[in-house]
Amino acid sequence: MKFFTDYTNLVLIAIILISGGLLLWPTLRRRGGLSVADATQLINRRNATVLDLRPAADFATGHLPAARHLELDELQAKIPSLVKNKSTPILLVCQSGQQSSRAAGTVREAGYAEVQVLEGGMKAWQQAGMPVVKQGTAK
């Protein structure tokens, strides 16, 4: 018991707890989305279907290569016609990652086995310097 009453030991314990918390922070903060690098691997290696959930005007200004446009409010009705094989990986993309995180539950409820979200959305994709298709040409 003397160990816990010594002021120096209490400071060391506090430092250990704080540093452990700081090491765990990135893991706790992550919402389950894929990083840009992981999303690229999913697209290239597993032939994932990319669904862009942004408004049509935003989609026209630039989107991921091979992305299909689907309005968020049409998701539940139109996803069966866009992705017929329910075992195909699906990558959902929006502007910041928040809308696609909410939409992932809808896609899972429709019976799709592997639904992923691009963490940070198009903002993260563009900040990483990844290619963006704009009006039929790669940028």
C-alpha cells in the first residue's frame, strides 16, 4: 500500500496512464472506415464496386475512377440493380465520410456481405493526390 501513497509513484502511474491513452487514441478515434491506401487495394485487388453517394453536381466535378453515382436517397431502391452479386465488396464514398458511414448500415441490411467506407471521403482521396475522373478524363 505504501507504493500507492508515495507522490513520486503516483506521478509515474499518471504518466503511464496518459501515455497509454495517447497510444490508443488513433485506434479509438477510427470509425471503421478504410484509409485511402486500403481503399485502393480493395479496388485493385478485390475489384470492389465504388458507389459515390454525393449529389450529381459534386460527382460531375470529380470522382474516383470507375465510381458509379447513386444519390443517397435512392440507395435502398437502386443498389440491387447496380450490384447484383451480394458477395462483391462495396466501397461507399461521400464528401467527408459521414454520410457513407450512415449509409453502410442500409447496404448491409440489403444483404451485402462486405461494405466499406472511404474514411475522410473525397476530401481524403484528393488530399492524398489520388486520381480523380472529371468529365470523362483522369486528372
